[in-house]
Amino acid sequence: MRDEFLRVCLWVYLITSLILFLSMGYAYYVNARKPAGDPQKRDYHPLAFTLLPFWPLELSVVLVLFVLRALLYGVFLVLFTLALIFIRKPFLLMWLAKAAQYIGDRMLRLNTWIVRLFIPPPVPQPV
């Protein structure tokens, strides 16, 4: 019974991976054929295909992050509404602006550091 379940799971994983691989290949092909000045052209790395076997992990992370984001948004809506009803002072908006700037600065620094850590700066090409 357990072997049959594992066999079915493996087949589902392989078929889904094949469908995803073909979809990724087609999207890469269509994107590569777009002209250089097209604003919809993306710069996909060819090694992005190597992360395909980890799609179940990526899917679970995306779903968990979506649920956390939705819960956080709901809590924020309730707390913000209550704060607007009960506090009635403009310092709340000034505090939110400072908090947003503080969080945004930290995130920009962190993301810049991560990008510089993993992606080397582009080398200018001779013309």
C-alpha cells in the first residue's frame, strides 16, 4: 500500500515537473525572441532551469508566505481601524511614515547586500 502511494506520488511529481519544464522552456523561448527594446522582455538566467526539481519547496514557501501576508494584512486592518477610531490624533500617521521609512531603509540595505553578494556587477562590453 505504501509502495503504491509512493509510486503515485513519484509519477505525479515527474509529470508535473515535465509540464513545468516545458512551460519554462516555452516562456524562455518566447522571451528570447522578443526584440531588445521590448519593455516586456525579461532577463532570465539560463541556469534558472536547474531549480526546477525544488518546485514543491518553492510552492510551499509561496503558500506559507501568502497566508502570513493575508493574516498580517487582516491584523493591520483591524488595528489601524481601531487606532483611527479611538486615538483620533494625527501623530499616528507621522509614526506610520517614520516606521515605513525605517523598515524600507532596512529592507533596501538588506536586499542591496543580497544582490551584491550573489550577482556580480555587470562588466562593460567593448563596443
